[in-house]
Amino acid sequence: MTLTLDSAREVGADYAAVAALLQIAAEIGVDQVLDSGRTFTVAELAEVTGLSEHRIGEFVRALSSAGLLAAGDGDGLYRACDDYADWRHQVGYLSWSLTANSPLLQNARAFLSEDESAAETYQRDGRRVAVSSRWIGDRTFYPAVVERVVAAGAKHVVDLGAGAAGLLIGLLAQDEGRTGVALDLSSGACAAAREDAVRAGVDGRLRVVERSVESLIEDPSPLEGADVIQACFVMHDVLQDEAAFDDVLRTCHKALAPGGILAVVDAVSYGQEDRERKFSALFTYLHSNFMGINLPTEDQWVEKFRSAGFSDVEASSQVMPGGRLFLATK
């Protein structure tokens, strides 16, 4: 996806259109087919969605006209275009900002009027948050975590707040000797993780645990034997209870194998690198004023890990704008 001087003035229109089209794809359930990169037919998408071939055919026509689909090798076959993943990543920021957070934005006055019932009344859709986060994460923080897990030679990985466990399933698919535990509070996410693990052929090496991260304080058994414990954009939610957060970190430190790594990707408060200032400002503001979550600075994050007993803590900003990858070694 290359911008020229002639196309730059229309880039906003392009992003808006692609964001809307891919959101429709996610809402009707064809995003996994598009994301797979394989060829498909209109009839197949109709079967997946339970919608009529006529309706799906019109949607495929729109995707094709937008340049997001190309003709496959065969009559009536389609596949995602070569730059589809690039577009999906870029519009992930729009999807997270405007779609996943739409209950907050549309009811901003209620939140900013300090209506104590606003947070309970106007809640985000967890699936929409997860979808947009995956679109962003596939190209930003997921690769950074994978690189560290592979470099560490980790054979047993635990993912906290794993969602549908896409990151962990990918790690297991890379190494037949690797096992993993995916922990998440959402029953829907856990069900999706089990189904996706079967499709990927790694279900025999993946244990899915439907529990909160905080529950590990009382029962740390899902962490046992971990070479790497990873958590992507989940720890800031745990931080709402600072004492519980500190206990979770200490529990992770105790459970890790000698030399093990806690790999945490999370956001810092109002990141000031030029490339991140705008998105980080939105992310920080929404979390603080609409979700009641005050994000730590980079230095405050690092101090938390050190206070939990980790001997070495690294922080890298080469992930999502406003995000940091923290590597805490036991």
C-alpha cells in the first residue's frame, strides 16, 4: 500500500471505506475465510454466514470493486488480494477507535458528566474489541512476542488473557514440541480457542482455562512449568486493583522456570514518541476518563516488575503506537 501525492488527499476516504467493509465481514462471520488467504466461492461464504447467495454475492462484488478481493484460479473463485493484510492492519486502528469504543464515544456526555451508572450502562462489545485488537496486533506486537518466545527456546508457554488464543496457537504450530495454556475469562473466547486449536491440529498440546488472571493468586496451577508467560494488553485491566496486580506479578515470578520470561505488551500513559502521540493520547484518555484505568508510565511499569522480584527488565517501544513490550526475566 503506497501513497503518492495524488492519492494522499483520498487516503482518509480509502481507510474509512475499507474499515467499514471489513467490519461488515467481521459482523457476518466471513473474516476468518478472508484472513486465511485461501480461495473460496460465494456459495461457501453463504453457507458460513447462513445468508443468501444473492446477498453475499453483492458483498463480494463490493469487496472486489474496492480491490480487496481478486479472482482465484478457477471460475467463481475469489481470494483476498496481496495487500489485504496491510489494509486490515491499518484500519484496525479505526475499528478499535470508532467501532469497538462506539458505546463510549456515543455516550461521552454521560461519562464526562460523572454519571456513576455510565460505565455499567454503556459497555463495549468484547468481540469487537478483540477483532480490532487482532487486526492491530497481527502486525505490531504479535511478531515481537513470537520472536522473543522463539529466541528463548520456550517449550511451554502460558498466555494470560489469550482471547481466542490465535497468538499461542501460532506458536504451537511452529514447534511440534511446544505446549501451551490459554487462560481467558470469556467463555466465548475459550470456546473459539478450542475450535481453532482443533482446526490447527494443536488441540492435543493446548489447554484452555476459563478463568480470570486474578484467580491465579489463589490457584497458580495453570502457570506451572512455564518457560514464558505472555500477556498482551490485559495487565492494564488487572491494574484497576493495584494490590491484586502486584500479587499476580509475584505469582508469575514464582511459577516461572529458572531463567523464565514474563513478556507483557501493554500501553503507557501518553506516549511521546512522534509516531505514537496521537493514538496514545486517545488510548490513554479513553482508558482514564471512560474506563477508570490509569495507565502507568514506562518507568512505573518497569518498577512494578522489579518490585515483584524480576532480576532484569527490558522495555521496547517498537510495537503498537503507545505500547511497550516489557521482558522481565526471573
